[in-house]
Amino acid sequence: MINLENITLKYGNNLALNNISLNLPEQAICGLIGRNGAGKTSLLSLLSAYRRPSSGTVSIFGENSYENKNIMPQIAFIYDNQSETENDFHVKDLFKTAAVLRPNWDASYAEKLINLFEIPVKKTLGALSHGLRSAVRVTIGLAGQTPITIYDEAYLGMDAAVRKLFINELLSDYMQRPKLILFSTHFINEMEGLFSEAIIIDKGQIIAHDDCDTLRSKGLAVTGFTEAVDSFAEGREILSQRSLGRQKEAVLFGELSEQERLDAVKAGLELSQPSLQDLFIYMTGKGGK
């Protein structure tokens, strides 16, 4: 449904995205993971048709997406907006506006979410706490029922209990009405159970994109005596390594056959699989090489 080919995005002399190509399906919950300044929001702004690339093509539903009147109503870009532009608007009016702009708006579902998150619709947005403002935004995302829904840290103000409510509601709705959902998040351990796919972006380039099970299976922590770890890791991609006395741990990346796993066990090595968050940290160069 979404196709990016050789995308580059510059802000003046600053290269935000560097020759990115990406294909996304019609139905998935996809996590976009990267450190601050990696290019996550820049990529999402292209996917939401808000921005034109410096070079390359963005195609959504087979059409050029930028400011395309056929495409834009089919995309919701929900983000943690801290500007004061909307603060004077009453919450009920924001929902009315969203209903006009979204052809698939589900009014009864919106009412259910308003009650679930205990949103005071008669107040202005500026009078609400950060958590309630986040609840307003994710309600617009959920009730909008757009074929492409993008959440860029839209739930930062929510406490853990409300985030759990949001996650459960999103998953329940997705099971009934599948669509393409993209998440940019720093709550990786909390959210990764949702993701069917993950995109890891670093310094403006996509360094990994796969379904989560496959991606996690490529990461392997190997622990044992230093000589045995070094021998097993030779010729493989090492993401991280650390030593303590005669013991060593190396985090490797790449496919491993069943025979290779058996050989590792015979050599006295312990094997474990890093979480998606740990794998991301190692892959972006912060794992303690």
C-alpha cells in the first residue's frame, strides 16, 4: 500500500533521510524505532503526505501522496503536539472537526473512548493535563478509522495504566477492523508485543525492516569462556561484546542454523535472545562495543 523509492530528505544542508526505500502492506502494526534525531518524524511526515521528499518517490494507494486530496483523508497523523494553536478549542469541537475530515469516522466508538479515557469534552484542550490531551489525540486516531493511522509518540503524557488501556483498545479494534498502523515509540518493551513488523532507523537510514519474530531471531547473545566465545563469533557480525574475567558475552546478528546452535552448546556456550529493545540498542551502536 505504501512504497518509498530512493527517498532523500534535506532541511537546508541537514540530511534527515538518506536514500531510503521501504514497502509497507495494507494490514500491519509496525513499530518505527530509532534514537532521537534518527529521522523517525521526518519519515512519518512523508508517509502522512505532509512533506515532499527532496528526491525519490512516495506512492500511497498507487498515487503520488503529497497534498493529494484523495489520499490525505485516508491517513491520520497523531502526534504529541505541544504548541498552543489548539489550546483555545473546546474538546467537543475538535472531535466534530475530526468527524468532518475523516470519512470513516465512527461516532459511537468515539463516545465509548471518551468515556473510557474520562475525557471532559466541555473543557478547552489547553485546560487539560498532558495525559488527557494525549487521550484526546489517540481517540481521534482510533475513532477516525483511517486505512493508515500513524502515532508519533502520541501517548507520551499518559501514565502506565492509561497507556495499557490504549494498547488494549487499539489491539482489540485492529483485530476487528485491520488497517496499517505505524508507531514511533520510546516505550519499546511495552509496545513490542503489538508489533507485527519493526523498522529500525539510524542516522537517516533504515538498517533493518522485518517481521518482529524474524528480527528478534537474528539477534543472539552468546556467553561463555572468552576463547570459546571468540571462536564461535569469528566471521560473524558482532553487535556488542563485553568481558568479565575469563567470561565473555557477545551479541551477534545473523541467521544461525540448528547445527550451529548445537555446536555452540557442545562448546559450553549459553545462548539467549535479546529483546527487541536491546537489539535496537546494540544495532544503533550503543551496546557497549
